[in-house]
Amino acid sequence: MDVSCTPGAITGDCDKSQTFTYSATDECGNSVSDTVTYTWKVDTTDPVLNGVPADEDLGCNPTPPTCDAGVTATDNCDGAVDVTCTPGAITGDCDKSQTFTYSATDECGNTATDTVTYTWKEDTTPPVITCPPAYYDRTGTCPKDPTVTGTATATDNCGDVVITYSDGPHDTCGSVARTWTATDDCDNSATCVQMIYCPCADETACAAQTGPGETTFPDASNWFTYITYDKGDGTEASPYEYPIFAGQTHRSGTLFVYDKDNLLYVKYSIEGADDPDREWLGIREYHIQVEDTLSALIGAIVTPGGNPAPGQCEYKDSLGIVNDTGFIETDTINSYTDPIYIFAHSVMMWGFTDG
């Protein structure tokens, strides 16, 4: 006999169901029926990942990144689904990078994936810095500009560095210790110290007879000396020489004296000065007084306190900085009797030696 099949309606959104009814009827009207029900899932939509972090630069020397446990996934048919996080390899030497892959798969095999990449720098090594050599000023201007005095250089194992400097307190001459600092991107730093030596110009000097402290003015400080000269002792071709001393310690130069045609000539020079501690750079000022007697010399320039006042000298000048004044014409000496008394004072500029 014939069998009839009647399909039922398909029900459900994701989880589908459909019942089929089979029936048969004989010639006397007797019938029989039975059913079969089919279920299945219809889902072609990928899950949705939630809370996947954005790519991020973690800066310098961070704690290594890890999978984020806060990442979740939902599916239109299955609700919450499990999330898998797979860390990639860490690449790079100093500039590191690592990618994490998040994925979620629903019951129908639909899969969603997303990635997050972290970058960072790994550097705990300070830069290597090299200071410029010590700078010894010989101009008297005492420059501090690094384009003149020198600039530090530096290298770093992981990239660029920023070089800065700071100066310590200046000493009485203007010399300073300059600290150079090199800093890399991870704030590792290294320092070195450069000395900048500036000359002093406050060293007053007097010509002495043969050595410091000799022929000192009565009651004056023991380095205020005068010299005596006999007419004819020096000639233009061969002047008479006297040492110039700064205080009683430092030989700072030579005074040359000669007379010609009843005129007395005096020249200062720092040439030939022998001082292991200082380098004599020049003469800034000179002061000269010439008299026939010691009492006249004292009366002309010595103050009541006993020390000469160079500013009262008859012959004086400010020179800037010179190594040699050239011969200075002073008194007419035809009426002078030997010895002639000379006070020769100067302001010398000196610098530190680089040894």
C-alpha cells in the first residue's frame, strides 16, 4: 500500500528542528502513522572577541608582556565561547617586539582571531662617553662656549644619546670643572669631567735686583722691590737685564734697561721666563718711576703705609695683553748720579700649564 510523508515546519533560530510524519491506510480505512524528528544547528557567523588590547609601546625595560585574561568571546548561537591566546616569539636585540594571537571557535567551527603587538626597548647599559681634553685659555677672555672649549662625544649600544653639560663653581680665576653627561633613550647615563682653565690677571710683579725680596722699600711689603742702574751698564745692542718676580715665588719675566743720549729706556718682556707651575701669557699694565735717589723714589710713589702706589708712577699704560712692551723712553738722566733708582711694576697674566 502507499505510504505518505508529511514534512513539518522547521522551527528554531540556531538550533533547528523538523518532524516528518509517515502514514499508510488500507482499503478498509485502517491507518497507521509514525514520526521522525531531525535537529541541527545553523550558524555561519564567527564569534566576536571582546577586550583585545590595542598595540602598545611598553617603553624601556618593562615586565615582559603576557596574555590578557580579560579577553572574552561571544557567539550568536553559543553564547560565551572559550578564548585561546598564543604568544609569538620575542624578536629584536634592543628594540623588542612580540605579537599575541587571540582566537575563539564556536560549535560550528566558525573562528574569530585578533592580534596585539607589544614593542619595547631593552637596554640597561650606560653609554660610553669621552670628554674633550682640558682647555687652557691663552687669550684672557676665558671662553665657555663648547664650540671653543670642546664637546664630549658618546656612543650607546642601543641607539642615540643626548649629551648635556653643567658647570661647577668658578674659582677666583674663572676656571671651572665642566661635567658632561650622556643619556640614552632608557635614561642610562654616563658622565665625565673636563677642566677649563682660565688665566689669572691679578698677579702683580716687580723687577728685582737679582732675586725676589732684594732691594725692598723700607717698611714696604717684602716683594715691593726697586732696582739700581749705573749709566753705561746697558746699551741699545746689549741692555742690562733684571728679573721680574711675581711676589717672591714666580719668575715672570725680564726687565731690560739701557741709556742712550742721556735718556733711560726700559722694556718689559715675559720671554725666557722659567716657571714650572705657570705659563706667563702677557703683560696687561706697566708702571715705571725713575729717580736720582732712593729718597726721591720713596717720596714719589710710596704711601704713608709703606707700600708703593703704582698708580702714582710717572710712566704707566694699560696694554691689553702683550709679551713685550718695547722700549719705553723715560727720564732724561744727564744730571743724575749713579746709581739711578727705578721702580718697575707690572700686572701679569698667567695661565695654568697643561703639564
